[in-house]
Amino acid sequence: MSHALAGAAVVGIGRSPFVRSSGRTTLSMAAQAAREALADCGLTAADVDGFTCYSTGDSAGPSQVAHAIGVDDLGWSLSVLGGGNIVTSTVAGAAAAVLSGQAEVVVVYRVLGSQTRYGRALERVEVDGEGQFAGPHGYLVPPQWFAMYCRRHQYEYGSTAADLGAIAVQERDHAVRNPHAVARSPITLDDYLNSRWISEPFRLFDCCYEIDGAVAIVVTSAERAADLPHRPVHLLGAADSNRFGGSVDQWDDLSCMYSRDTAPRLWSRTGLRPADIDVACMYDCFTFTVMATFEDFGFCAKGEVGDYFRAGRATYGGDVVVNPHGGLLSEGYIHGLNHHYEAVLQLRGDAGDRQVSGAETALVTSGAGPFGGALVYGTAAL
Amino acid sequence: MAADPLSLPPQPVPDAVTAPFWAALAEGRLAMCRCGQCGLWLQPPLERCRRCAGPTRFVDVAGTGTVYSFIVQHRATVPGYLDDLPYVVALVELDEQAGLRLPARIVGVDPAAVHCGLRVRAEFADLPGGEFTVAVFRPVDSR
């Protein structure tokens, strides 16, 4: 029961270039990533019978992308509405489809085109739903929501701008070794502190780098994975938590996030602990998302993340390497599916200059605020 | 003036459940959704109580509360406030129930003087655009 997902594995990964403005359609980029992911594992369109993606209604759907790469009859097609909060459910859902026999080979993708930029809403004329209470006050976009969380954490635990900066600087330092990252120039703490305010307490370097691009991963059974070219990356377990109907404002304790509830569930299902994790791909729409979830997953106590990063414990030679690719802050924002790509690359031992030596387990988190999830990949099934 | 689409903040689109919230504000009252059966306050509002499924209605609140958290918005990211940067938005925890929060502008105070725990009181302002009234909050000890 607790290891029920361990019969599934990620066998292929693919992606398009990550750029600020591609001039391409979401269908073109998603098809490229899907083709590359299949080629990576030596499979063809004829082998694929499942396709799934998550989106906020902003991308080409699974049936279209499957058709575009030459799949003739898709047996399982699922388009999930959601963002960072739903990545884990989508990937674990693909694994469940494989394990329950609804599909044999599933492509999971996320694509973002230039029409999608979550950090600004200057074209919004009207707001419905819960946004109608906030939008008229000039409060409508994620950097504002999570700056609100960050402020409360600073109030309760005394965390500082320098603590957030330590995360931004560390992730950028990692991105320097990642040729696929969009932001590869090193930054110092002073650069961080001198970057302009966006939504105080967030500065520019607290915010992820929104870009165009696509990522695809191929999920199949561990049994089938054994016959494919790469070392399979096994899914060891996944967990999600959703509270307050997804309301960022009504979530009960803004100094923490969904991970408060997800973490014990994940550790219980996998039998693992933070000390067992070699690579942590922490969802980092903002620096503070890393801070809150890192505490919630139990890597350190409340208010200690800044010291943890400054002491070198979140990088090579430390306790766990956090976002070796540079994360959404520096590699670029592909809504967290690029974290899965990186985790697979690291566990295969194929990460080149930024390889975490001896990496056997990777935690991948997704989401912020009242909902999200996380899963663990491993080089061997539990 | 009206030709500039960035000059107006996003306008609310009331629905069957939220319409009484906006109607009350138009009359200069701040009213929140409350279960008529068990008394639970609900935000965002629901047609039926999430705890006991009882019918809900909008009930006037005192309009006093505490700043639970806040941001100072320096960068224009939402239309309507481009000439008013930086501005302060808070999650105001209303006195009626722990955790019952409303996002709102904080007015009449230097952004540097706003802090978590600040006591505030609602007042009413016309939302630029003409059709709606919003509740903004001002520190209780300021004039």
C-alpha cells in the first residue's frame, strides 16, 4: 500500500529551449519536448498510449500534442487544471494510470508560451470568484500573495532579507553550471539587496524567471523500464495536501505552507526522512516558497533556513543539494516540471558539471500556500 | 482619462452568492457571509455552510480588525494604482472570528509604520470605475 507507486518509473526526459520570448506556439514547444523525451528512452509515438498535462487553460492539450507527434489512437488523455499545486498529482496520476493498466507508456508535459505570465495582470479588467475581493485593491498576483506569507514569517520567526538572499544567491550559483538556465551570471548578496522592490518584502531576485519552454517526461512500468536504455528512476511515493479550497488568503498559518501537511504524509508513505534525501528540487516560484517548505519538510527548524544556506548545507558537500539546476528562480519557470527533469538527470548520473555525486534519492516538491504536493524518486525501488 | 485601460482597477464580478457583499458596501455597510444555523463566518462566501450545511446570509460586522500580514506594492502589476505607488495591502483579520480575513488597502498611514498586529477600522471608498464601493482600512488611532 505505502509503496504502491514504486512499480512505476520515469524513463525518458525532453525539453525545448528555455527563452524569454520564443515566438512559438505551445503546441510546437510541447511536441518538441515530447519527441525528445521519447527519443531519449528509445521509444516512438507508436509505443505511447497515454498523455497528460496540467495547465491554467493556457496550453495545447494532450490529445493535440499526441496527434502532433504521430500518436494515432490515445487510450488515456487527461488535461489537469492547475499550476504548481497540481504537478505531483499529475505525475503520480500518470504512474497510477500505468500501474492500473489504463496505459502502458504515458507522456507528462507542461508548456508555457509568452501569453502566460503570472507575475503581472495589467490587462485585467474584471475579476470573479475569490479574486473579486482582492483584485479591486490592487492585490491579484502570486508575488503579492507569497510576499504576504513571507511578511508573516518575518514577524513570527524573525527571518530576514539576507535569509531570502542566501537562497537566491545559492540557486544562481548552481545555475552558473547549467547551460540550459536562462540566468547564469552569479549574483552576490549585495546584488540581491540592491535589486528593486516588487511587492515588499519581495525584491526582483525573490521572484522566479518567467520564460517560454516545454518539459516532457515519460512514465512507464518499472518492468518495462528495465529494457530501456537509461537507468530507470523509480517513483518511491507521493503525497498532496489541499486545504481552504485553495484560498491563499484564508490558509490558517501564513508562516508555513501545504507542506506542513504533505511532509508527514510523504515521509510516512515512503519510510524516508530528510536525512535520506540527496537532491531536493524545491518548488521555488519565490525564494520564500523554498524557505517555508524546506522548514515544513523538516530539513531545519523554523527561522533557520538562512543559516542553513549560509553554512553551505544546501549545496555540494553539504547535507542536501537544493535545486542544482538553479530552480525556477534561475533555470527558468516551467511550472515545476523542470524540477522533475533535473531530478531524473541527477539520479541517472548524467548531470555533467553539476552532478551531485552518488545521488540516489531526490525530493521534488510542487506548490505554494494552501495546496501542493511532493514526491520522491530513487535509483532503486523501495 | 477613461481612454487609458490602465487607469481603472479590476472591477468585481458579483455572482449569485457574493452579490449581497457588494450591495451592502454600496449602502455603506461591511457585511460578511454567516451561517444562520451554527453561526460560522465564511469567507469566501458559500450558499450553504461548509460545517453544518445550514443556509447562510450576510450579516454586518463591526468593521474592526487586526493586520495579520501586509505588503507594500512598489511595482505596477495590477491596473488602477499606477499613480499611487507604493501602496499597502493587508490581510485584515476581522474581530468576529479568528482567521476570518479580508484583503484590503490600508490608508492614512506611512507604509513604514504598518506592522503585523496593527489595529484597523473599515471605511468606505468609491472604487474608480463608478459602480462599486470597497472597504479600505485605516489605523484606529489615526485621523
